[in-house]
Amino acid sequence: MDAENKACGECAQNYDDEDRIPKILPCGHTLCSKCVSDKLNENSLLCPICGSEHEANEEDFPINTEVLNMTRGEAEGETQEEAQTEGDQPEKQEQTQNVDHQEQATEEATEQDPQTQNHNFGMAHIVDGSEKVKTPKRKSRSSRKVKKSSVSSESPAPPDADLNSLAKSVHDSSNGISKKLNSMKAELSNSMESIKERSQEVTSQLLQYQKLMKQWKQEHERIIEEYLTLVHEHEDIVKFIDGEFNRVSDTIKIGEDEMKKMITAENNLKATTTAQETVPAFGEAAQRYDVVDTWTQEAQKNFPETELIKKAVMVKERSESVLQALTIAKEEGLNSITGATMRNARYQSHKGRKYSSAEYNVSINSVIRNGSSGDDSLWSPVLSVQEKVSRAMNSASASSSGSGPARSPQISQGVQAQMGPLITQIHSIRNMTPLVRQIIESGRVFAMQENKRHKRYARISFHRDHLCLHVLSKQFVPEDAFVLQHQDVINLLDPTSRLSFLTLGAGKSVLGRLYIRVAPETNRAHNFVLLCTGELGPSYANTNIIRVVDRGKNGEYVDCGDYENHNGTGGKGLVPGAGNEWGGIYKRPCLAGAVDGWWGAGDAKAAQFGITTRDDAGCSLPAAFGMVETGLHILTEAISLYRNIKEVKIVDCGIVLPS
């Protein structure tokens, strides 16, 4: 074992199986258990090798059994060697006798049933010289190389072996190990090394997945607390309503009683015929009138309880919105969580069971697969656990988007805290955490531009290892979206070189994407970038290609960019004076992929641009400001497929953030 593999990467002490047990971190590197424990006590576990930060208990990090076994093997190697030397001669004699018996038994078994020959031989211990070899049980091996970034559901099997031929080669070899046996040992060793790497990769992925599950559990527990708070508010309001109901009942009863007394006094007053009878009756009637009048005023003053009504209505509306969302989720199949619960129960029943090597492969893949939503389209043997989580999130987002009115985005503070400063991680794809990448791939990261009239959002996405900022527009943003300030994202751009993109489409089909490199120190390039981002309002999004010029000839090009009239008569520039600049740094050869603008037309058409699709050595471009880096073939294919080029549109555009 190499010195660097048997010593901790933090303290440089050798591993052992007591105080310094090797532990695998989620990043794939190994530290001793003492260093892991010490770092966790400091509330932060920072890998000294790659700099990744991890949060978990010491028990959450699995033991690196490979390193541990190798450590134990070195400690026990000398003792075993001495013991083997002492008992070498008797064991050789015994092994030779065993081989003779095994060969005889094998020949007899073959004569009786040739199909059992390999099986019988596979159960024998084969001796060549002083070495004892057991034939591998698995007999298929994939020759395809497996990348570390992808995890297959199939495990590489040991090499094929013709057991009869192997037995003969071992039997015939009297000095040392035969070439064939050496070859088989090497192949089996390679297979085992491969499965070790893949096992560690799967373990790392499962640890990441486990961390994500822990985070989601915390989020759901927080939501449950909010729901319980809402329930408690309802319970308090019901108590207030009961009290208010009783207060109204008491007030009504008092009013009815006083009204009866007033009516009696009124009748007595009407029945009087003498002054002696009238005076006391009048006094009684007047008193009853005053009581009823006072009751009426007090009732109007004391009812209703406006604060109670406001709170009751607010809580009721909040609850109804939650119930409506739950109803929609139920209709869209959220009840399938019952099936997931049953699968989880089935997994619990297997906990503690000891698997054979063949059963383990089936079991672990079943656990990973059954952890999905049950949609087989999310399962692929070449996808990592994190990629399948991302696809599941995308699937859930696609099924729930568009349900109900657009609402203001709300950022989950718990997830935001674990992600760290999102704008910092977007600045560097290499340092981006898996969680941030998953959220971006799920379509939940936006850049917002806000003014007095409205808010506009630009989606941030991945496309072929490019981190893309799409054009600003009014659009639906999910409630759980992560929203950045648009200007903060723009500030990440490289001031010396910018890469823009145009996505072409026709009808309901997306044809592909062109990436165009521009030099932003020129006004024409700055004008082009502003129309790709939509920062000032106008953009190239949803504009059609205007015309093809010199179709099929040298110097063939297309005209685009009239966001005003879509026919080549408009397209005012956004940067003053850009349309009046040409020559000098703008003058370029007429090569396929060159992007240039009108010259001599002023700012009225400065937004329009052309893309050359065929070289023309006989001319130059006086107002070129960019070059297509990738995707030019998409445009040339569109020219050949669509005689009416106006059917082809720029359906999306934007810029690429630096990586």
C-alpha cells in the first residue's frame, strides 16, 4: 500500500482499526476517524485535500474498508508468512492428495453428467505449487470502461473462465503459476479494483442524496409547523367566534326583554283615563323608552368586532389557498406517496439482512430505483443519483407549473442558508455545489429586473456546459424560485469578451442554438448584447429572419434583428451612434460565421445584423463585430430546408456567464 494511502490526509498518521479508522468523506477523500471527530466538534468539516465543506455526524461517514483491510493486512502479513513457512511442507503434501482426489471426482462426475463438470470443478480448491486458488463464481465481464461521473446499475463481473482448461493448465504446471492462471488473476484483480471505485462513487452519491433528504426533511418539518400554526389560529378564532356568538345572544335577549317591558308600559299608558293614572304610567313608559334607546345605541356600538372579522377572513383565505393547492396536488397524483411509503416499508424489512454478492447488486439498485416517483423514465443506469434527483425535480416542476395564477416568488431560507451565497457559486461552475447545480437544472433560478411599473425575470440554465442567462421577460416564476438581482448577474460578465446565444425555431420546433462571440469594447457589440439580454426593453426574442441574400453563392448571408417591424425597415439601435461606426476595428474578411451590421444607415437600423454562411474571398465586411463559435450548421440547414426563411425565428436569446 502506498504511503499516501495508508496515512491520514490531515494528521499524516497511519490508519488503524481502533483510534484512527479510515473514513470516506462525501467528496471521496479519506481521513482518520479522530480527525473527522475533531473537525466536527469545531462545527465544520473541511476536506484538507479538495477544500469541500461537509456537515454530518461522524457515524454518517462510512469506513473505507479497502484501506482498513490493507492496513490490517500489512500488520498481519509478517505473522502469516512465518506461519505459512512452518507448515509449508505438510500442507503441500495434503494439497497434492486433495488435488488427486478432486481430479478423480471431477472425471467421474463428468462421465456421469458433463453439464456439472464446471460446477464441480468450481467448488474445488486448485493447487499450483504452493498457491491455493478458488475459481470465481461469476463468469461474465463487461469490457466497456465506466466513467467515474456515471454509475451503472450493472456491476462488472469477473472474467470468463473455461474451468476444464484452467484445471488442466494448473495440473500440468509443476513450477509456479501458469500464464493462464496469472492472466485470470490479473483480470479478476482489475474487475475488483473497478468495483471498488464504483462502490465508493455510489457511496459518495448516496451520502449526497442522504444530505439532500435531511435538508428536505427539515423543510417539510418547517412547513408542518407553519400548518400547525395555521390550525392553532383557526382554533383560537373558533373560540373567539363562540364567545362573540354568545355575547350577541345575550344582547339580543336583553333587548327583547326590555322591548317587552316597554310595550307593556306603552299599553298601560294608552289605557289610562284620568290624570292620576296617566302621570305614573307616563313616567314608566318614558323610562322603558330610555332603556330600549340605550340598548339600541350600545348594540350598534359594540357590534361587530371588526378585528375578529379581519383576522377570521385572512386566516380563512390563507387556508383556502392551501386547500386548493392540496386538491390540485391530489388530482395530479400526490397520493402516490402511499406507494412510496409501501416501498420504504419493504426496504425496512430488508434492513439487517446479509446479502450475497449477487443479491446485493439487485437490492441496492432496487432501493435507489424505488426511491424515485415510480416513473420509469426517470430511471437510467447511466445516470448518477444526483442526476436522477434533478430529473425527478424537473418532472415535478413540469407537472405543477401553470396551475393557478402566477404568484410572487418566495425563497426558502433554510435551503438558501445551506447553499451559501448563490451569486458567488454562479460565478464559478467548478466550485458550484451539487445542490446549487440541481436547483439551476430544475429551472428555479432567475435574475429579476424591477422598476416602478413591473418586474421582469431572466431564467438561468445550463446548456452544454454553458451557464446561460436568458432574455428578460414577464413570465411565471415558481414560488420556490431563487431570485437574484439582474444587475448583480450582469456584473459577472467578462468585460473583454462576451459570448451571446440565439436559439432558432420554426413553428413549434426548436432547430438549435448559435453561440456568437463579440468584442464588447465596440458600440455595435454592446448594442447587440443589450438586445440579447433585453435589459432596456427591446430584444431579439420572437423576431424572424428577414431574408437570405445571395442564396447558394459565395458570400451568402441572412439578415436578422428587426424587432420593430420584422420586415427589414426597422430595428432602431439602443446605443446612440452605433449605426454610424464602421471601418477600422470593424473591418473583417468575409468568412462564414462573421456577424456584421448595416453601415451607412445610421441608428434607424442599427439593431439589424447579418450572419455570413459562405466565404467570399473577394470582399470584406466593413461593420463586423462578432463571430459564430458553434451552431452555424443549424443556420445553413435552415436556409436549405425553408424556402420562406421568414418562418425561422429567434425564439430565445441571451448571454453566457463566465465559468
